Amino acid sequence: MTYAPTTAPAHVHAPKRPVTLLILQIFAGLSGLLPIVAGILNFAGGRQLAEDELVNNIDRIEPGLLDEAGLSEDAFVELMRSTGQWDGFVTGFQGAMATWASIEIGFGILVLVWTIFARTIWARVLLTVFSVLAFIVHFAAIGTSAMGSDMVGGTLMVAWPCCLLTLVFCWLPPINRYARAVKPAR
């Protein structure tokens, strides 16, 4: 049995990457990197950061507690220290800070991974899903006092709009055209 000669397929040149893809990767990279930085800052602050934030925000964390006790913030902290309950209070708050930091770092890593492959459709779908979830997590973390210092909160405040911009740039027409043009070139 003989087969008809086949010709080698013509080489298809990959199209030029659109600038919007680069911008997408910048915003997605920032929305992944900034929460990781915030989480590391939270972990690095450790117990001292937890205690400082607890003292500074005791009225926000336990709003009715100061009113019931009829004490100022400083007097309340001294009372808690004298009764031996302060260490447990700080440990619990530090645990809450560590939980938020871990969640932020986890979402940051996932967003960074999908950012690397952002030129493919499947990666942009996953980037969209994790950007939406990270947006919600950032919003919740910014609203809680367990995210630590103002530096950490500020870092998340910058990451929040980066998530939104990632969602916008993910599905712009030039990136979709590029993804369709690259597919046959592989």
C-alpha cells in the first residue's frame, strides 16, 4: 500500500504580543505580589505587631467591652495584663492575623501562577476566577483589624484596584485576538 506524499505544514509565525497583554501581566503580577508582601509583613511583625494593633484598636475590636467596663483603653489593657488574660487575648489576635496573612499569601501565589500563562485562554479564565476571589478576600481583609499595621492595609488597598484592572484587561479584544492567533502557531 502506498501513501500519497505529504507536505510539511507551512510554518506559521506567532503574532506580535499586544501591549494590553503586558499591561494585564503587570496588573495581575501586582495583584498577586502585593498580598504576598502584606502577608509577609504581617508574619514578620509577629507578637509585637499583634499587641500593638490590639492596643491601638481595642475599641474597634471589642466595642462594647470598654463601655461595659467603664474604662479607658489604657486602663482596660492594664486591667487585662494584671489579671493575666492579656496574653491569651494577644495570642488569639495573633492567630487571626496569621490566618488572614496565610489566606492573602495563598491567593497571591495562585494569581501569580496564572499570570505567567496569561496569554492562554484557560489561564485567563483561572486568573479571572482567582482575581474575583482575591478581590473579595482583600475587601474583607481591609475591613478587619486583624490585617495588622497601616502598611499592610495600605498594601492591600493598592492590590484591590489591581485585581479590578486585571479583570478588565483579561478579556480585552486585542488579547483575545492574540490568543486565537497564537493557538495555530504552536
